[in-house]
Amino acid sequence: MRNRSELFNELYPKLRRLAQGKLGGEHGVNGPADATSLVHEVYLKLRSWSEGFLDDRHFLATASAAMRQIIVDRARARKALKRGVRVQPLSVSLEGPLEKSPSVLDVLLFDEMLNRLGTFDKRAAQIVEMRVFLGLSETEIADDLGISSRTVKRDWSAAIAWLKIELRSGSSPGG
């Protein structure tokens, strides 16, 4: 069992880089300062979730869930602003962090859909979470989850196909 503070210090540069990548394209986001803030919020959330982590994989998977929760909470807070104030909604891409023409979804809708996906395919939901919210590559996810890159690619493709079908069918929550 590894110490939370030790793992956080060791993985801080990676988490901050990933947070910067996730926040870089959002309107009204203050770049590095917000990335630092997001990583620090992740740390505070992790402090309340667990006393220790088995290894780097366990830590990064938990950090991914925490980052998702924080981003969703921020989207909810933006949505809750007084009526009449126009706010650019937060969004996520279904195509991965580096695609040129991403399919963009509202974070709150995406979170609800990802929760539904997780009810019948936890690993696929975790892969989507790690790729979309942490911006990890297929290889990094495979290493972090202890599975093959081919399995990550297959689960990613199946999950994205399911999410797109749900969007087209109009059966997604909130839609």
C-alpha cells in the first residue's frame, strides 16, 4: 500500500499536465492557474476517499474519477448561475483529446451517460473516463489498468459507439 502524499508528489507533474490539457480549450479558463487548482482539488478529494493506494494504477484511476467529479461539479455550478446570464457550457469530446473535429457533449449529459454505461460495462466506462477526463492515451490506459492496448482500443470503440447510439436515439438522460 503506497502513501497518498508520496504518490501525489511523484505523479503531480503528470496530473498537472493532464489537467492543463483538459482545461486548455475551455472558454473562460485561466490556463495554468486553473490546472493547478484542479489538481489541488483532486488531491483534497482523494484525501477524503482513501487512506492509501495499491500502486500508481490505482492512484491514477482514482484521480481520474475525482477529476471527472470535479469537472462535473464545476459544470453544475456554471449551470446554476442566475437566470439571464449567458455562460458557455463546459463540454467534452467523444473523439479523444487530440482530434481536430470532436463530437462535443455537455459535461452533465456526458456524466449521466457514462454512469449508465458503467452499470453494464465498468471497464469501458473507466477507459472513457480516463481518456476523456484525464486525456490518457490508449497505451497509458492499458499500462494503468494492466490490460492490453488492443483491449483498451476495443472497449473504447464499443463505448463510443454505444454513447453515439444513445445520443441519436434520444434515450439519453436529460435529452
